[in-house]
Amino acid sequence: MATSMADKAEAEQIPWWLVLLNGLAALIIGVLLLISPGVTTAVLVQLLGIYWFIAGIFSLISLFKDRSAWGWKLFAGIMGILAGLLVLQSFFLSALLVATTAIIILGIQGLIVGGAAIYQGFKAHTHWGQIILGVLSVIFGLILLANPLIGAITLPFVLGIIGVIGGLIAIVAAFKVKKAT
């Protein structure tokens, strides 16, 4: 009985149609990334540039309403506008740069998380699974850092697969939420 109450409370918080829209958007973007990764990535990066530009403008406008942390708001506003303009002027180069930067960050994260897992595994003396996963994470991080350009080129395909699978799961979840209400 408690589980059904929790499910019903969760269903009341998130409208089922919003979950469905998120799932459909993820599915469509995932399919587009798999069918036409270059153009789709360029469009998504253009949208990111537009977002950064608008967010930068709003950050500067917010200075007139609230002067707290004005230095950060000014910096964020100027950087957002500059980044947005840079992306919008050269979106194909920006798409490659954004993807390559993401791969480098993921590679560094793989090294850090893997190193921490190895350390924790040896510290506990009993978690060989954690040590193995840590070693795999470090290897994965090194592979990404060895050639981030190849990782950047394959990133749209990986994101496409994740989008399709995540979209389908969200669509199924939307109908479960609808049924629970």
C-alpha cells in the first residue's frame, strides 16, 4: 500500500505529458544524431550558442535589479555573450571544439574517478570489483585523452544511442505515470 501511495504522490508531481514530451524530444534528437550526426550536432551547438548569448544578456540585465555578486554577474554576462557570438559565427568549428572539450573533460573525469575507486578498493582490502572498475575507468580516460578528436567524432553516435534508449524509457515511464494517476 505504501508503494502505491508513493507512486501516486510522484505521479502528481510530474505531469505525464511532460515526461512524454521529454521522451519524444530525446528520441527525435537521438535518431537525428544517428542519421545525420554532423548537421544535428551543428544545430545543437548553434542552439547552445543562442542560449549562451541570451543567458549572458539576462545576466547583465539582472545587475540592474540585484547588485549582489555584481562581479560574477558581469563576468558571466560578458563571457556568455562572447561565447554565444563565437559559437554562432563559426558553428561547425565550435561543434568540433565543444565536443572535443567534452571528451577531454570526460577523460580527466575517468582518471580522477578511476584513481579514487582504485584507492578506495585497496584501502578496504576486499573490493576487487571496485578496483577493476577503477582500472577500467583509468584506461577509458587515457584512451579519451590520447585522441580526443576521435572521441569527439564518435560522441554524436554515442549520444544518439543514449537519446534513443533514454527517450524510449521516458515514453514508457510517461504512460506508467498516466496510468498511476
